[in-house]
Amino acid sequence: MYLPLFLANKIYHSNSNHKKVSTPAITIATLGVAIGIAVMIVSICVVLGFKHTIRDKVIGFGSHITITDSLSTLSNEQFPIVFNDTIQKLLKATPGIKQFQRYTYKQGILKTNSDFLGVILKGVGQDYDETFIRENLVKGEIPKFSDKENQGKIVISQYMADKLQLKVGQRLYAYFINEQGVRTRRFLISGIYQTNLSRFDDVICLTDLYTCNKLNGWNNNQVGGIEVTLDNFTKLPTITHHINKKLNTTLNINGYRYNAMTIKEMNPQIFSWLDLMDINVWIIIALMIAVACVSMISGLLIIILERTQMIGILKALGAHNRTIRHTFIYLATFIVGRGLFLGDILGLGIVALQRYTGIVKLNPQIYYVNIAPVEINLPFIIALNLITLGICIFIMIAPSYFIAKIHPAKSMHYE
């Protein structure tokens, strides 16, 4: 067997020393690494869970890419675009696009006998992907939305239902203002959803595309915009650039060009907040690696001092400093490896407990979710373990050079 590895194994498993200094030193160093990696795993899983949960909710309301009239992006007013064969062929021929759907917005007021509330009706057609709303539906059902008729059905949020004291199956009036004056529509509440994303829950209702188009005074081939869903979020910049490049020469009915915007561009505050969470995680990772390294340096120095007499004997027998240094670096590797193993069990155990029990509750008004979301990313965790191991072993090289200062003759009287 390779001598340094053999000696490191003997030291690590030795119980013969009467002072037993190395046992608590190894334990403290192991715990330092274990706690550090556990905190890093929990932090990463929580942040990944938050980012993907919030991102998916925002995308659920607006897809990855939104195509509108370029004039709409320069003002708060909504201008119609023509949904023609050219756009459909472009979107169908673009690799990476999973689905696309039309929509139209119309601002209005929901009114009951006791209260009223300003809302935005989002009109959608039969091409609407109802997966997200269905996952967040708390009561009722989602109607089959249409672009050809007014079915008089509406899906509202739980916030609106509580505010106006409404239930599924009730009818209510909505009031709208356009060029012809005030117009009224009567709706039947078909379903109630709740995403805890107050930016949308407070204002967004779903109804027929036909209804919103008629309220806006638009033709059947006109819509407020097109929402495009991708099969992979990482393709977002590339596909957006491709769509804008293809539509750059296409003019809308008002003489302005079409414009494709990413979900990040349309919701900069939310995604900036999510990016800020990444910075916090990297700070936590750096601090925990520092704690693990300090624990290892302290533990290794104590072990070297305890084994001074053994080092002197090895030198007297002809062992080189390099051989002895490698011995203690291998010892450090054993300690770090055990700490990483225990830390992985602890960290993944905490994450699994939260994932399957939801023991940690949150205020949805602040965090947009009522339970702290977690996401286990095994490649990321494996990479984190390897990086921590590499940094800790690299840091151990410096204290191992302390061995060169130990003189064989003096070490016999060291203890």
C-alpha cells in the first residue's frame, strides 16, 4: 500500500493515544465541514425552489415571450395587432417554441351591491393553455374560452372573491369605458384561482377573447398580443432575437412594427429580486466554505502537534518531508470526506422534510408562496461537494509545511 495513505488511515482510525487529543480535533473539524455543506445545500435548494416557483408563476400569466405592437411598449395604451398567416407560419417554423396563444386586455370595474373593484379582463380563446390556472384553481372550473362568441363566464381570483364577497355560480356586473361611453356586461363566476402572486391576483380575470375584442371595438383577426411558450427557458434570448429579426420588416395596421419582449423585460422588478437571491446564496456558500476551511486548519494543526514525536521518528527512519506532508493531506481528505457525507445526509434530510411536509410556512403577501419551496438539483450538489473538497484540500497544503520545521532530535522531547 502507498505509505502516506497507509499512515493516514492508521492515524484516522487510531484509538491508542493516551491523550486522545486528535479525537475531539477530528470531530470538530468533521462537524465544521458537515454543518457548512448542510447549510449550503439547504440554501441552494431553497433559492432554486423560490426562483423556479416564482418564475413559473409569472410565466403562467404571461408565457416566455410576448409579441405586441411596438407602440404598445412605448405607452400604457394597448394597440391591436393582426394575427395573420405570416405570424403563424413564423412561430410554427421556429424551433424551441412549444405553444402560442392570443390574448386581449380590457380594463373594467367589477361591481356588486356592496362594493366595487378595478380589474383587467384578459380575453383568451380556445388555444389558451389552461395548465397553470388549473393547477392554481381553488374552486369551480375553467370554461372553454372562445374567440367566436360571448359565453358570459369569468374566472376571478380568491382576492377578488374575498374583496367583493363572491362565490362560484354567482353573477356580477362589469362596467367598461370605450369610445361609445360606458358599457355593461353580466358575467357568471365559473371558477376562482389563487397563485399568491398579488401583482396578478389583484387585477387579472379570465374571460372570452371574443368579449374583450368586442369591448375594444376590434375585428376578429385583431388581438392585443401573442404569448409564446418555449420548451426550454435557456433559449429565451435566442428565440426572442430570432422573432424580432424576422418581424423587423413586418408592419402592423397602424404602421408600427411588431415587437417581441421576454418575460424578464416585462417583469424586471421580480426577476431583479430573484437575481439578488443568487448573490445572497453565493455569500452564504463563501462563508460556509470559510468556516469549513478554518475548522480543518485548526484540526490539522492540532493533529500535527500531537503527532510530533511520530513525525520525528519517521524522519529519523529516513522519511522525506514530502511523504509526511502527503500523509497529513490524506488525513485531511478523510476528515473532509466524512464531513461532506454527514453534511449531505443532514442537508438533504432537511430539504426532503420540507418538500414532503411543508413544515416551514411563509407569508404569501411577502414571499408570493405560503410554503417555502425547495428543489433538489443533484448535479449542483455534487459539484458543490467537489468544489468544497478541492478548496479544503488546497488550504491544507499550507499547514502541512509546518512539518518541515520539526527536527527529529528535538521531537523526541516534544511531549
